[in-house]
Amino acid sequence: MRIVVAGGDGFCGWPTALYLSRKGHEVTIVDSLVRRKWDEELRSNSLTPIASLEDRIARWKELTGREIQLYIGDLNHYDFLRTVLAQTRPEAFVHFAEQRSAPYSMIDREHAVFTQVNNVVGTLNVIYGIKEVVPNCHLIKLGTMGEYGTPNIDIEEGYIRIVHNGREDVLPYPKQPGSMYHLSKVHDSHNLMFACRVWGLRATDLNQGVVYGLHTDETQMDPLLVNRLDYDGVFGTALNRFLIQAAIGHDLTVYGEGGQTRGFLNIRDTIRCIEITAENPAESGEFRVFNQFTEEFSVLDLAEKVRRVAEREGLNSRIVHLDNPRVEKEKHYYFAKNTKLKDLGLEPHLLTDEALLDILQTAIKHKDRVLTENVLPKVTWK
Ligand code: NAD
Ligand code: USQ
């Protein structure tokens, strides 16, 4: 298939582009490189040293003979996007290209406005571009499990059957997102659903949980292909942060009680979920929602797992309960459904001690690159 990977320089997009290219698809990466600018703004870095996108792609071609086309530009610029679509005529458009950090979106008014404009306008442009240029193209859009929040009932995959005053309907599942970033994903979902209903577009919203890990078979083929790994208080995510904290002898930073439960998945499953979704497109007019995670853990469970594995490596980590910088429930019911991707063939990589050790060893290898002043959280929700 001809597949565009928007956000293909990022943590999820880069390994996805390589995987799809290796599987024989004609891959085009679109990225504005803005993620690298946010590192400069925050005076932060990826734990792993990442090469320029041009060098990464050139190395991939040398190693495999496979070409990945590249367009550097911003999805918020419609003329640019329309040109990309007209020249590449994708059958699937995988959309990772958003500002994805909840803390970044909560820094102040400017960052909240930037996040929502970048994400919502970018996705609106993709919707209009597909409608205008390639109406049959399947839009595979990265959403988030955080759209649902933490309701006191089971979380369904996108829709819930409701009986009300003797009548019944299947309606979008209620959304209670926890940050300005998570809200941007809810707005995207509404816009996508409208576009499918009114214009007959085909779209799949992948409500992804927190992704951990960094390596895939392809990124391990050469040091120039290594994936980025975030650890700072703004872009680092829970499990990856704990592993890097263990590697540098920092306390493991559980926010509040640590009973916050979320869906998690290995980056190796992210790339496979995209492949499965591309191979099984939504129908014309269908707005499909898959919950993309493989296991549920509380934050405290994860910190304990990391502490135990690190101890075996001779690292003595302490778990600390910081005052929670976020406004969120620290103890709650959580059970989310995630059968649709498994029904289509996903075989999850589960969180074993070996998987933790693999990430820990990479963290130990690069630990001198950690800027320790960036580890503690500084952004608060209040
Ligand atoms: P990332 O920040 O590493 O990558 C995003 C990429 O998109 C970057 O390379 C950035 O330069 C690019 N980008 C952003 N805005 C753009 C724009 N307007 N035009 C062109 N390029 C733009 O993020 P990630 O961790 O790879 O996440 C990818 C997607 O998956 C995001 O939509 C995110 O919300 C979603 N997601 C991520 C996680 C996770 O744990 N990382 C979990 C659930 C969902
Ligand atoms: N947390 C800690 N300690 C830390 C970091 C986080 O206890 O050092 C807690 C947070 O308070 C929160 C949970 O861990 O309760 C998850 O936080 P996170 O930073 O790992 O993830 P989150 O902000 O939810 O965002 C990440 C990605 C985002 C994606 C989301 C999936 O950055 O792009 O949408 O995971 S989900 O969580 O399912 O919404």
C-alpha cells in the first residue's frame, strides 16, 4: 500500500515507518520536526542520541535498499498538505503528528492554545485534504485512552449502548479527559465522526494507552536508526521515566498515592496495531474506534516492578510519593475493553521482567546524557 506516516520523526512514528517500509509498503514520512524544537524550548533531550531525519532515512536505504519519501512541513499549512496528498495519493494516512504531552499543554494559556490549534487544525486539514484529494483513503488517527478519563463503569471501545426512558441507542462513549492535550483528542474524535457521517470518509480512531519501550527489530538494525526516548517531567511517560530514574539512581517519582490505573502497551505492539488497522480498513462512512493497549497497571505497581528488576541489577531505587502536580483521581475503578485489535490478530508483547531489563540496560548505557534538573515535574495543573 501507499502509506503516509505523519509524525514519522517521533517516538511512535519513526519505528512505524521503518516497520511498514520493511513489510514492502511505499512509505512517505511527513513531519515538521517541531518535536526537536520543543526539546530546545524545554532545554531537554532524548536519552538516546538521535540522528537527523534525513540521515536516518539515508541509512535505512543503505541497509535495506528501501526508499522512504520525506516531506518536511506542518499539517497546519493546508497548501503543503494538499500537495503531499496529490503527489503521494495514499491509500492509508497514519496520523501521529500532534503535540502529545499533557504537561506541555498545561504550562500556561499559550501552550494550551498552541496544543489545541496544532492538533485540532492539523486534523481538520487532514480531513479536508482527504475529502478533496483522496476521498477513499483510510485515515488512521492516533487518539488516546485518556479521552475516556476514569469513569466508575467499564470503558467500551468508542461506543456504549444506552437505554433511556424506554428507548435504546448506541452512542459515543462519554469523555472526561484530564488535560488540555487530552481534550484536543476529544475534539479531533468529534470532527472525525462528523466527517465520516456527512462525507462518507473512512476513519479509525486508535485510542492508545501509554507506550513504553523504545526498540523494535528495525530500529535495532543500526545505531543511526535508534528511536528517541523521553525521560523529562514534560514529555517522559510513566514506565519509561521510572526505568531511567532507576538507571541514574534517582527516586522513582510516583505522583500522589499511585493508584492511578492506565492501559499500557509496548512500542512493538504500536507498530503492529497500525499494520493490522491498515490491512483491515474502515468502511466508507464508518468511524471506527479501537482501544489500543494490552495491559492495565497502576502507577505504583509499575514503580514496584521497576524497583524489583533494578535491585537485581545492583541498583537500589526508592519509591517516593510526590505531591501530585496533576488534578486526577489517585484511587479509582478501571476496566477498559481492548478486544477489537486482538480479534484482528494482535498478539501482545506482555510486560515481563526481561522487557523491563531490556529498556533498563539501554537507559544505563546512555545515563550520562540525562539532564537531572529535568527529571522532577515542574508543571502543575492548578
Ligand atoms: P512525538 O512527539 O514523539 O512525535 C510526534 C511527531 O509529530 C513529532 O516528530 C513532531 O515533530 C510531529 N508533529 C507534531 N505536530 C506536527 C504538525 N502540526 N505537523 C507536522 N508534524 C507535526 O509523539 P509520539 O509519542 O510519537 O506520539 C505520536 C502520537 O501518538 C500522538 O498523536 C500521541 O498523542 C499519540 N499517543 C502517544 C502515546 C505515547 O505514550 N507516546 C500514547 C497514546 C497516544
Ligand atoms: N505519573 C507518575 N509519575 C511520573 C509520571 C507520571 O505517577 O513520573 C502518572 C501521572 O500522574 C498519570 C500517569 O502516570 O496518572 C500517566 O502519566 P504519563 O505522563 O505517563 O501519561 P499521560 O500524561 O497520560 O500521557 C501519555 C502520552 C500521551 C498519551 C497518553 C495515553 O504522553 O500522548 O495520550 O499517555 S493515556 O494515558 O492512556 O491517555
